[in-house]
Amino acid sequence: MPELPEVEGVVRALAPVAIGRTILKVIISDVVIESKAQGKEAVLKGMTTDQFVKNMVGMKITDLTRRSKYIYIALQREGIDYLLVSHLGMSGAWFTVNSIDEIVESKFRRHIHVIFEMTDGGLLVYSDIRRFGELRLIDREADHPPLLKMAPEPFDGDACGHFIDFALQPKYAKRAIKDVIMDGHVISGCGNIYATEALYRMKIHPGRKAERISLKRKRELFNVIVEVLQESIDAGGSTISDYRNINGEAGTMQNRLEMYGRKNCPACNNDTKSMKIAGRTSVYCPRCQR
């Protein structure tokens, strides 16, 4: 699943080519239409396909930002502001093209679910191979309460204090530290990949209980998480599985990962081990990480 650095990469690439454009027409895939007709919330959340199409036509994109793992697309029509919230799920991708044929990878062309035809003739396309992503049109962030429960951005000044406060709460203190730092209420945007990397760099076992890590080490861990996230942003994110930046561009952070997906520890060459934490496979070095 794309984490904070990957979503940041999409936003940085998408914003310059999307802001200021107006939506002329919206086309929804038959797959989504059929799914919604069956009462399922495939891709489009909180409204019917007809409602979504009607509401989106005539919208002007006024801003495009990131919040945790979400893309916030600010919209305006007739002087009224709206917000389109996009989550990439496991395999969502955005493309800005003049023709669908310009999307190079066939797997993304086969799984296009929303096409926004713009008044300037171009297309803004959302493709999602596994359909775990979402597009949710709301008036404002407060209209979808889960968005308000996200932790501060890890780069914000109050983020470390927030992490420490939550990690000390009974609800989190007895949980595995990796589970804690992957919780979006505790730290925004840090998922399996970067939690694995940060814990390896700190030589902390992913299954160690949060309460068994000193306050000093917790602060150090948070700082390393921020360093890893920033390093990945600078590298364009990690292109693993189906993640792509806009128009199919790939990142390079996967070439710098020291523990995620490794069979041997780069420090001691010992075989790595894996365990399930919060439903995710956690790879670690049993010799280096305690």
C-alpha cells in the first residue's frame, strides 16, 4: 500500500498539472456502476455514481495537497468550496493524459474506473487494479470524522509529543511497537515498509512491546521514522508491486531499503525472520534487532 512518501510524490507531480483546470464530463467504469448497484462501495464512497457525476461536472480544481496517506483535491463551483478525498488503497494511480492510449502499462489501462474530461480537452484518470482505493466527495474535511482523527503530520512540531503521549496510553503501551507506529492515530503515513526500515535502523525488534522501550529510545525512534520518510520522499517513494507516481513514473527508494523484503541482514548477513504483526508480515534480523 502506498505510504506517505508515495502519496506525497503523487501530489507533487499532480498538483502543477491539475490545479486551475475545470471538469467538463465524468465517466465511471461499468465495474464500479455494477458494484454500486449491488450495494457495494467500490471506489466511489458515500454517494451513487449518478450523484457523483452530477456533482463533479463544472468543478474547478483550486488546490491539491496531502494529508497522511490521503490526497485532498480542493474544488470550487459557483463560489462554493468542496473537497474530493482520494486514497490510493493498494494499487490506485492517477494519470494526466490527452488519450487513454498514452497510459503505457496495460494493467492500468484495463482497470480505469473514473475519467474526468477537462474543459481544456485533457483527461484526469483514476485507475485502480484492486479497487481498494477511494474517491469521496464532501463539503469539508469535518464531514468525514475519521479524517479528523489522524495524527499530526510527522514533520509537524507537535508530532513527536503526540506519538509519545499515545504510546504511553494503556491502549497502546502493551501493543507491539510496530503495530503502534503503523497506527494512523499515532503517526500519520507510516506503514509496513517504513516502519520496518525505521525499526531496523534503531535495532528494535518489531514485536517488542511499546512499554518496554524507554522514553529516550521512543524519541530517537520517532526521529528515525521522520528521517526515513523524508529520505523516501526525496527518492520519489518506493515502487513496489502496483505503485506508480502519476503517468506511470517509478520511485527509487526500494533500492535503498535495508530490511524490507530482505532475506539476509546487510549488517551481519544473518538470515532474516518474519512474523505477523497487525496482519502485516514483519521482516527483521533476529541477531541485530532486540
